Amino acid sequence: MFAVRNINSRLVLAAIGNRWHSTEPVRHVPVMAEETIRFLKPQNDELFIDMTFGAGGHTQEILRSAPKAKIIALDRDPVAHEMAHTMSELFPGQIFPVLGKFSELPDKLEKLGIKQRSVDGMVFDFGCSSMQFDEGSRGFSISKDGPLDMRMDKDCDTDTPTAAEVLAKIDEIDLTRILKIYGEEKQAKKIARAIIEARHTIKSIETTKELADLVQSCFENEDTRLDKLKRPSHSATKTFQALRIFVNNELNEINYGMVLAQHYLKIGGKMITITFHSLEDTIVKRHVMGNVMNDMANKLPLRYNSHTICHDQEVMETVMRSPWHPLTKHVVVPTYEEVDNNPRSRSAKLRAVVRVV
Ligand SMILES: C[S@@+](CC[C@H](N)C(=O)[O-])C[C@H]1O[C@@H](n2cnc3c(N)ncnc32)[C@H](O)[C@@H]1O
């Protein structure tokens, strides 16, 4: 029976493909889906929150494994939210789409009547989806030109400046810090200087290509850059990462997401996290090891950002008494086969923990 209702994510994507002005809808392939289910062990009568619905790959796998489970499908991106709606029609009364960020979730759960300590499992698959990365109009892509936007919640959060607006206003010292800390960019100073100088020499930087070309021009006489796996990478990769993290306030959101998991999971409830770079993984690791620092995700002045996250002392003190027990001895990484089939999975690290107190 389930096979009949099984979702063809390509069809779901096609249903809303027009919105992205693409001839071919971009498809997101879920990362470490099999491992996620192995640790989550979903059961039919259980309630889950897919904290990063995206194209619903992990939600789909949970339902494949436990066809009667219920899933709250959160995403801050209206495109992903629309996909969650489309998928929820195929699973009436089982998928509950919620539009918003981690930091907005408590209010939304209250409206759904979800109490603290009532959830059986939460999945966090951090970062951007392929629909965001590969669609030029979203402004995340180095290779596809588009407006320099980078807001995951484009059109929802009108207070959040786009990456272009950040670059038009920010001072050199702050920009250098953003590139250095969020992009781990060794040439942060040089790039920041070029961006600030460009304000006087050319018109403001408004497209992804303009930014990518400008950063590349800083490295004209240098060898091709290699990523951590020694493959050639664009000189602007780290700059794009840094701006994206900053614009979306991503590290504070992850920090807050970890606090939420502690509040909403019941004892015995499981949390699965999939991270894609060390900044994300460090935050998760500190939470699951009970080594939380109050300001660990808040290294930068967020005065260019709409900053809605509280760091309540009492909440942070509760978190410091770690309630987690690891389900794996080491972090789990994708198989060679998965990396081959889905190169985007190459830097992924999965952690699985169970709530014990
Ligand atoms: C890597 S994708 C998830 C893909 C999904 N697991 C799948 O298999 O299709 C990450 C998603 O999380 C969303 N996201 C990132 N940070 C978020 C936050 N703080 N609150 C809500 N959604 C967030 C992004 O908009 C994106 O759609």
C-alpha cells in the first residue's frame, strides 16, 4: 500500500517548479537517509519534527519506515514550505507543515497543541537545500548568476537584509571578521578591502557573478584553490559561505535548535543532526557533550541582522547539564558510494543521541 502513496519528489518539485523560473526543477537528494532511520528507529504511533524539511527527503524516509507516524515539517523557506504542503496532501493527518525558523518554533508548536517533552524524534539536516544552492534566483550560487540575496526565508522576513544590502553598508573591520570567522577565509582582509573599495570604483555589488568575479580578481596570481578534499574550488566559495551564514544568522539558529530539542523531546526521544562544516558541528558537539558556552555562537556583532534569539540564563544553565547519551561512538560519515552518487554529502557528519534525563 505504501508504495502506491510513495512520493516522487521529482513530481512534487515539478508541481511548483515554475516558481523558480527553471526549465528543470532542482532536486535535493537527502543525505545519510538510511543512517538517519537506523538511529531514529521510527514507530507508527510516534511524533517527529523534521526541523529542516527542504524537499522532504528525511520525512519521506520516516514515513517509509513507519507509515502511520506523524511529522511536523518545519522550514523557514517558503518554497520548501509549499513542498511540505504538497506532500501533506498525500499523507492526510500525518504531515503538518510549519513555516518558520527554529527560533520561532515554540509559538508555532503551542498553536498546534504540542507540549514540551512530547516529541519522539527530531531531525536536523543543516545548511541549504539544492533548491536554494542551485537556483540562481536565490542568490546562493557561485556558478549561476542571480541577485545577491541569500535569504533562506526570502519574502517572509522583510527585516533581514540581503547579502547585497549587507555588503553595501558594512564596515571593513566587521566584514573582515565575518569572512574570517564564518568563512574560515585566510585572505579575509584582502577580500574585505576589495569589496569596500569596489563601492567607490564600481556600482554596488548586486549579483552573485559580480561578487564571485571580484573575489576571484583578488587571487589572480595565485594557484587554483583546493578544498579540504584537495579538489579545485572557486576562490569565492568561503566568502559565499560566510555571507550566507551571516545573512541567515545560521549559527545562532543552530544553537537555539539544540536548546529546543532538549525541551521538546521526551525521555527516550532521539535527535539526529547532520552538519556540513566544522562551525555547525562544533555547536552540536558542545551541546551533546554538555559543554555549552553561553556566547559560543554569538561571536560577531549582529547589528546588520534581525536578531530575535534569546540567550536566557536559566535556559542555558539547564542545557549545561547534558541530558544526552550518544547512540554512536564516533560521528557517522557517508559511505563512498553515497559520496559518489551525491557529492554534496561529502562533508556531512551525522550525530545521533538519545535523551536520558
Ligand atoms: C539541507 S536542507 C534539508 C533537506 C531535507 N532534509 C531533505 O532531505 O530534503 C536544509 C533546509 O533547512 C532549512 N533551514 C535552515 N535553517 C533553518 C532554520 N533555522 N529554521 C528552519 N529551517 C531552516 C533550509 O531552508 C533548507 O530548506
